Amino acid sequence: MDKVFTVVVPLFAMIFAGYWIVRLEVIGKETVKGLVGVVFWLFLPCFIFIKTLGTRDHGELDWALLGAYYLACLVTFMIAAVGGRLIWGGNARVAGLRGLSSISGVVGYMGLPLMVMAFGDEAALPTLMITMADNLMILAGGALIMELTEPREARDKPDLGRVLLTTGKSIISNPLILAVALAALCIALQWRLPGPLQIFATQMTNATGPLALVALGAAFAVHRQQNLIKGDSLALALLKVVVLPVLVFVSARYVFGLGDFLVKIAVIMAALPVAVNVFILASRYKTYEIEVSSSMLLSAVMGIGVISGLLVVLD
């Protein structure tokens, strides 16, 4: 129960601080865009780089973690995409966005700080594995889904070469993925950072958690909708923060037989709110934006209770 007050309450307080600083018009939308950009391009890469370097002292990669996590994600995706289309209709592109909304969470801005705050640096490696996989899923899988589900009347056939080239460029230029790659290279070659650079990266890392959470809250405020319960957004939020964690628990515990610590990490990561990246994808393709935005905010509100409960039950 202590972690509810020492981890969850401060964490969501920082998110709400970012939300209200925008709602009260202390800062504007352009400032929020700049804040999110600074966190994404500077602070989060430093955080990920330092935490990845630290994983050399905390065991080895357990690929079964990703197997357990994404087996549950596949089932949830199909429930959202197929079930949503049967109940609420919509074309294949909408179905794809429903599926992505139900499985992609704010793993970078919220998941990384939360796991390290709650469980220490030992949680960094499994958390980073899920974070990188989730980023690849959105960058590659999300783009492919959007292109391949383009309405047929708008094109003859998808230009797969162009799609794959654009996706590849997005992946290799992603600062979070580059941070992991650089840290992995340093580990493989047994390089150590020079003193001043180590101090710089460590100080940036220490500031990342609060900045990322405030930026996340500000982003929620920018994308908020007047009518939260819009269409199937409530169902998507429930799938993301309730159904997915349950399926991840079943998959991790009973299908893959993971240990208690990895089960705990996987389940709590699964309960994170819908990712802002899904809304960015919806906006880029001008499809299903209101419902995705609403599901983001609803899942964030639900997440307070769900994550608190999981920390109590699983700890």
C-alpha cells in the first residue's frame, strides 16, 4: 500500500500538474509541442541510454517476456479490431486504430519513470524491452496498417516499397531506439563514459521522470475532448487498462511461466493509458481522431485506480 502514496500519487500529481498548467493557459499549445519535443529528443534518450548501460549489472534479456506480452496484445488487438467493427462499424483503417489503441501505452513518458520509481533499476531492463518493442510496433506496424488499409477508392494498390522505406527511416532516426543501440554498443565494447559526459547524462536522467510526466499531462490537455465518452472510446479504454493486463497476466504466468518479478512488470506496463503516439498516427491520417483522443484521457483517469490496485495486489 505504501507504493500507492510514494509512487502512484506523486506520479499522477506530476501528470495533473502538466494538464492544468495548459488548461489554465499558463503555457500555450506551441510551448507544449516544444516541451514534448525536448523530452523526446533529449531527456528520454539520456534516460534510456544510462538505464540501458546499467542493465549489464541486472541480468540478461528474457525474450519470453516479449512473447508473453505480445501474445496478449495480439488477442486484445483482435478483440478491439474485429469486435469494434461488428458493434460500431467503420472501415479497416478505423479497425486498425482501434486495435492499436487497445494495446499501445505511454511506455516511454510514463512506463519507464513508473517502473524505476516503484521497483528500482532492476526493473529497467524488462521495461526497456517492452518500451522498444512498443515503439517499433507503432513506427513499423502502425504505419503499415494505415497504408495497407487505405480506402480502395483512393488508390489502386499500396506502394509497399515507399512504405517500407519511410518506416525504415523512422526507425533508424528514432532517438529512443538510437539510445538503446548506442548503449548496447558501449556494453559490447566495454566502453566507459568519460567523467564529464557521465555526469551530464546522469543529471539529464535524474530530471527525465518529472519532465516526461509533466509533458505527458500537457499533451493530454492539448488533445482533450469536451465529450469524453465518444463512440467506442470507453470500450477502448477498458480494453487497454483492464482487459490487456488480465490477458498479459494469464499469458505471462500460465502460458510462458515467467517469474513473479517479470509478471509484475509486464502486467503494470500493460495497464498504462493509451499512447499519445496512436493519436498522432490517427491525426496524420485524419481518421478516428476524436475517439482515440477520448480513449487516451479516459484510460489515464482509469489508470490511477488500476495501477494503484495492481501495485497493492502484485507487490
